[in-house]
Amino acid sequence: MSTQVVSGCLNTTGPKGQLKIPILTTVNDGSQTELKTDSTVTVTTMGIGIYGEFQTLRSAWISSKTGIIYAAIVNNGKVRAVLPLTSRTSGASGCSDTAVMNNIVLTPGDQLLCETYA
């Protein structure tokens, strides 16, 4: 089983103004993992529901080197939003913000879950 780094950014608006939530987590392929914030930007890693509390999700991107099966925001077992995926493989067009169809307000307990493959 291999590991890879999943990165991304969630763009939000709300009481904190325009807030970009940076994502960076190392995950094991084939297992569901909660993605957390990038500690080099947010000082400590934390879930998106805590870091972006009461912010409205507007656009996002999630990326890994080989592939992601899914990336979704889940709270109490309910899928609240599915996020756009991009690839960092050679020749790929790269990552860019893509609109999220369900503009949800982030709340404590929201988890950004993903699963990758090699």
C-alpha cells in the first residue's frame, strides 16, 4: 500500500471575509481519510468545520499525484457537498478553482473525506 500527498484549497466567504482553507494531508491509498488544513499556513492541522466555521463554501479543488476516487464534505454520515478533483500527473493542466454546486455553510463536525488509489 502506497501513500501520497493530497492538497487543495477551499474558497469561502462569510463572517471572516474571503477565506481560503489550505488542505495538505498524507494519505494511504485505498483507505478513507479525513483531509485537514496545511499546518504551515494554519499553524496546526485541523478539520475544515473548525477552521472555516460559519463560512460559505464557494469553490474548491482537491488534487493528488495519481488519483482520487472521491472528495466530499460529510457531517454525521450525510454528504453535504462533493468537491471537484484535479490531477498533478505529468501533462495535466494543473489545479484551478472550480465552483462547488452545493454552497454549504461549514459547521463544526464537517469532515473533508477522500480516498485515493495508486
